[in-house]
Amino acid sequence: MQAHPDNGAGDAVAARMRAMLVRAPLAVAFVNAGRFEVVSEHFNHLFGHGDETDLSGGELRQVQVSDAAALALQARQGAAFGAGRPLDEELEFVRGDGGRFWGRLQATPVLWEQPAGEAMWVVEDVSAARTQRLQPTWLAKHDETTELANRREIERRLAEHVGSRRHEPVSLLFIDIDRFSDVLQGMGAEVADHFLYGLGQMLVTKVRASDLVARLENDHFVVLLPDCDQHYAQIVAEKLRAGIAGYRLRWGLHRTRVKASLGVVQLQPSLETADAVLSAAALACTEAKAAGGNSVRVFVSNGAFEELAGA
């Protein structure tokens, strides 16, 4: 495309885009009509191409394992874009030397008003992570949707603290997303799963590396806080409540926000089992929900709760 004197702004945008594609540590490509239009340097390298070969201008088929796989991907992408959501999935790709790897493909239309037009692909090599997830030990301890610890693992870890003779304080948070049924009804199960995954990853960033975030079921999460007394657990709970209220799901044309109710409990002699601790935290959470949600309640002792008001 020739530059025009009055097209300085467009040239500047194009220059920035080229610089980003060269320097950004992301495997990004723009695709259209079954072909790669422009690919980043990192994208070329990921697929085994470099200075001598370039995927730009080539067919999408050359990075896929078969004609059938290419057609199926095209159909899934079209269906996702037509429904107003990105395509986000793991599939097997082929490198320039014929080797294969598992990649996470995140694809979105450049213009949602033209879902059949140009699209942007972002690909991440997830071969190692996928292999780990397929291990029986990993599957036994993790929730498939969020990749957080599952109920079995949180119960096991919690039981270790309940039975411990060490005197360090340990607390547990119980999180229930307010009106999550509205998200399911408005967006469907697939989009809701992406929301739960993103929410879970956000929760992990709000706590210490020594803490354990787990998904019990549905929209219920718990956070195990070793070496953490009730006072500090309240502070963490309030931080998580605010973090959830500020979290936004942007998934294609879908947008949503939620709030949450949280229950806090510090392990105490009257709570003799992991189930008892979980039940106490859940009861405190129920109190928060009954008070209108978006708030925190603390389990003090049997039948007693302390209010920690939310925003």
C-alpha cells in the first residue's frame, strides 16, 4: 500500500503494528480466507520457521495435522464467531519440520461486525502443561474447569492442619458467587466456564504462594490460609471480595460482572474435622448471602458470627 500525505496517522498505526509483531513475545497471526496474512516473528519461530521461511501468505492447512482437522477448525471458528464469542481451545499443530505440538489457540475476529472476515490468532505451546494435566496424579487433585485444587485435595490439605499439633493459626475462606445462575442463564455453560477459570486465576493472584485456592463445585471456591489468624483472614477476605466485584469477563461480545459472599473461619478446637471447618465457613458465607451479598461474615464459635461489611 502506497503512503499518502494525508494518511500519516494510518502509517503510524501500521508501523506500530509491525514493530509489535516483530518484538512482542507472543505468537500472533492475522488470518483470512484460509491463509496467513501477517505473522509475528515469535509465531514463525513457534512453528519452526525463521529467516529462510515465513508463514505469511501461506495456507492455514500447512500447520494442521490433516485436511479434516483444518475443515473442522474452520467450522468451529465460524460457529464461535457467529455466536459472538472467541474460539479458545487446545489442538495439535504441525511444525515446519513435520514435528507436532499441542497449542492453545485463541482466535477472535478483527471486527466483530464481520465475523467471517479477518481474524487474529494467538497460539501458545501447552504441550508440557497438557502432559502434566493428563497425569493421573494431577487429575486426582485438580478441578478440570478451573485447574485449581479440587474438593478432594482441599479436604486432604485441610485435614492435615486439623490434625496437626503445631500451634500456628490456620484459617479458611468460603466464597459463593452472588446470583451466578444469572450468568449461566444469560451466557450459557461454556462462557460461564471461561468466567470461572478467569475468576479462579484472579483469586490466585490475590493470595500468597503458600495459600491454596480450590473450587469445591459450581460457583463455590475456598481458600486455605496457613499461618494466618482470623484478623488477617478478614483482611484477605475483604481483598478478595473487592477483587471479585472489580473483575470483568470480556469474552467475545459477552460482558458481565459479579459480586460474592464470603465466610471466614479460623481453625479451633471445637471444629474437630475438615468437614466441620468447611461447614463453619459455609455457614458464615450463608450469613453473608442472607444479608444481601457482596459482604464478609466471620464464624466466631458455634452459632455466632461477626460481620465485616462489604462495599
